[in-house]
Amino acid sequence: MSEITVTLPDGSDLSVDEGATVEDVAYAIGPGLGRDTVAGVIDGDLVDRVTPVYDGARIEIVTDQSDEYVDVLRHSAAHVFAQALQRLHPEAKLTIGPWTDEGFYYDVANVDLDQDDLREVEAEMAEIVEADYPIERVERPRQEAFEIYEDNPFKRDILEREAADEDPVTFYVQDGWQDLCKGPHVESTGEIGAFDLLDISAAYWRGDEGNETLTRVYGTAFESEADLEAFLERREQAKERDHRKIGRELDLFSIPDHSPGCAHYHPNGMRIRRELEEYIRGQNDRLGYEEVWTPELNKADLWKPTGHYDNFTAQGEMFNWEQDDTEYGLKPMNCANHAYIYGREKRSYRDLPIRFSEFGTVYRNEQSGELSGLLRVRGLTQDDGHAFIRKDQIREEITQTLRVIEDIYGHFDLDVRYKLETKGDNAVGSDEIWEEATEALKDALESEGLEYEVEEGEAAFYGPKIALDAIDAIGREWTIGTVQLDFNIPERLDLTYVGEDNEEHRPVMVHRALLGSFERFMGVMIEHFNGKFPLWLAPEQVRILPITDDTLPYAEEVAGELERAGFRVGVEDRSWTIGRKIQDAHERRVPYMLVLGGNEEESNTVSVRDREERERQDVPLDEFLAHLETERDEKRVEPDFLGE
């Protein structure tokens, strides 16, 4: 029998027989690992332990000590839910039930469920878990599978599409109940230590609004009750921090029905956005970018050579239409427009790097069921940038960009994790180009001493990417900024520069977004800070609270002095008690309040209160103003005039 070679996580190669499975690889490494194998990861995809490997594959063995184990556990919990549901509602038709980052969901049809029904299903699930049924993988002939699902059009659709070339197909069976599934799963239902059904929503079959509406049940599962309780506590915190809720409370933005997936920024929200724009303009200046603007409406021909047109239209993500026998579209990205500007002039090697930045609004036709406040939108404005560089400039360009990114995220009190996303199935260009670009990004990360994870197959179609995941105040990861290296688009658009040898050469293109999009970043910031923005970002930085109407003139005088120094100030002139005025300012998360009465007016001082309810009286206004300027200019995260 011939042999193939697979690569292990430490980079070493292992020869195994052709046709070997993940489990065979584990046994070849060691008998103990073989016995402990639950599943595997092949080139970034989580698979069943009996999945065959292939020559050149990167293999990771999953045991109950692996990070991926919880995904396998949750997949099995989805099956336990489905079995429990069909015990109680035999008429329910199952569709799909994948694991997710936070748990699992299962889409079902032909059954009416509400939140109260979930408790009954949970009780049935508990019995299934307690019984500790073995979960067995069974292969069945394709025709038999069609017969099993004679009355289930959803499973038949899966057989005709995802499993079109498979015969036999795989089922997973527990206590006589079965589900069409590729796996992986744990060995028995008793391994699910703790679970909870979280919510119900509507969903469209395959996410298409033209298809049948289904009931989606969300759940989660963990190995232990302690892990589940910690998750549920974080989930409650997340509900309190929901940017849509806080956005309404602070009057930051709205997304009305007449503009689905497109945000309206209210004055308070626009103040935050303008601060972010000016901050990023400063960082772009630091990196040597020149700002440009390109139109949102273009002929579709602009994106066809780059591959964007095929990629976005295949996914149904591009807004395009035909008019006067010409196809137009709303731009889904800015890079083709920036490449056009570069290509209008003859460039010399001495000119490079040439860098263009743009706060460019782009549009993606996201499914309505996937929209989520500012975090998933159809219209978004990127803090986009493209650098056109020589190959010998790659390391310096990437490393200086990463250094600026480190500084930026520090100003938002965010830790950053780096992920290197490699070539996927939809990639364009040669393997050699991809390997060269990927190695260049690795070199830049390692030269800066930055730890990173490799995400196999997750890159954009035109080049590998460093994805920046920010960790927020309650431990959630958000992919925000990106740095991508692209050898393909310059080739496809015939971009050149004249080298020192007077010959034409291809530039390399760096795509980077420091914050990502303003919409997503603002959504993350609202939740990260729980609406308690740093002074420099706060829509209202200081609110002045006169105790009586008699001190209103002094309040206006103080406000004028602060405004002349560039601060956003409000004067509370409503006929409220001082207690109510303070309460309203706290609810609006204003960083500082100045309480003014007759004593303060006589001594030309202010009484300072912050949103953490710390107070200090008889503060000279000059002293407070000097601190405000320092706190703002240094972009400190917390109001700290009153200390601890």
C-alpha cells in the first residue's frame, strides 16, 4: 500500500498509509493518543475521527483536553435537543443543527414552540443525558436515506446538495433515534455535563428570505455546571451592554425600517464617530497615507478583473443592476478604486510606498436575518487604506502598521489577538504567490515578537490576512481590524512601477483597516465601555448642574470657558431638584458633573462629581480645566480627576 505524508501541529511530517483516518494518525503518533481521540482538525476543519486524511494535510488530534472539544460536545447537545423535541413533538421536522462559538442552534419546522416550551424540552434532554446513551456513527445507502426522509424536504435538500456525491451517507444514532450528520460527536450523551436552552427566533431555510420560515432554538452546553454558570453570567452582562439598548438610551443611532441594515447617526453618535475619524486621520498621517475619496456607484466592470465581482455576486452580497444595457453596482470594497488611482500615473521605484486612505462607504447585501444593529449591517464605512509597495518593503510596511495598531487598541483598553488567515478554497492566484505572501506576514509577526494563531483556509480570495481580534471588558472576541498582503490584484490590473533597472515591475498591495468599519467598531465600543465612554469620546463631556436658577448665569459663564477650550458641555437648566439633575447625568453616563451654587459662584470655584459618584468641592476652575485638557489629549480611558 502506498503512503502519504501529513503535517502535525509542531510542523513535523508523519507518513501513514493511503486511506488512513484521523484516528489512524493518532495511533501512529502513540497508542494513548489514539485511544483518547474524539475528533480531528484537517486543514482547519473540525471532522470526525474516522475521516480519511490526504497527502499534504495539516492534522490536529482532538481529545477531551483540546479547545475544539467543546465544539464537538455542543454538536452532540444539538442532537440531544433534537431527540428530546421529537420525543415530545414527533411531527417536528429537523433541518440543521450546528455548533456555534457560544453553543448551538437547531432549525425545525412543522411545530409551534414558545419560550415556555423550552423548559419541557430541557427536562427531556436531562433524561437523555442521564441515560448516557452511546452515540454511534452509522453508514446507510444513499437511497435508504432518501426513504428515511421521504416526508422531510429539508433533509432531502441536504442529500441533494451537500451530500450530492456521497454514497453511503452518515447518520448518528442514540437510543434508536437518528440524524443525518457528518459529525463529529462525543462518545455518549452522558458526556454533556451541563446545558441550557437560551432563546427562540425565526430563521429562513438556508438564510434565504424566499424560503420557508423555520423556528430556530438556541442553546449551549459545557462540560461542567460551573462553566455553564459563568457563561450565563457573561450573557446577562452582554444583555445589559447591548449596543442597541444603550444606543436608544443615549440617543446615538437608529436603524429604521426604511433603511434596513444602514445606520442613522444622531448628533450624539456623530460626535463619537467624528472623534474616531479624526483620531484615525492622525494615525494615517503617522503612517504616511494620503486621503482620497472614491464614489460608491461604479460600473460593474470595475470589479470583474480583480475577482471581486464573481466572488460577491456568487454569494449574493453585491447590490448590482442593469441600466441602459450597462451593469452598475454599489461598491462592496474600496481596493479597485484605489488601484485605479494608482494606475493613472507612471510610477517609479522611488515613489513607493504610495499609500491611499479613505473613509469609504461600501455596501454588502447581507441577509435580513443576519443583520444585528451596528455589528452586522448592509452599509458600512471602513477606515480603509491601501499601500502599493516593492517586495523589499513588505516587512517594514507590515511591522510599522502592526506597531500603530498596538498603540491604537491601547487607547481603547483592548487586548489584541492576532490570527493569520491562510489560503482558502476560493483563492485566486498561484500557490507560489500565496506561499510567498503568507511567509511575509509570518515574518512580520515574528519579527515583532507577536504571538498568533493560524486559521487555515480563512483568508480573503486575493491574499492572506492578519485578523485582529479585540478582547472586550467581559472577555468576548471581536474581529475588527485587518492587514492583508496581495500579490494578485496588481497582476490582474496590470499595475506596474519602473524599477532601478528601468524595467517594469509589479507592486505588492497591502490592504489594511485599523478599526475595520466605524459601524462595527462603534458597536463594540458601546458594549465594551457599557456606554461609559472615555472623556475624549464622550458625546457630552461635562454637564453643569446649577442648584437654583439664580446660579444659571454663573453656569453659562463656566460652560463658555470650557467650550472655548474645545469641550462638549451641557447646562442643565430644567426646573428639577439637584438630586434629579445628578441622576439624569449619571444615566446619560456623562464623565463629569459640575455642581454650582451660591458658594461656588462667590469663590469662583466648582464642585466636581464624576460618574463613579466621587465628589470634591471648592475646586478652582483653572485646575479642573487643566486636568480635563490633559485627560482628553492623553486619551485616558477613565475619568480620573478625582482619583481612586
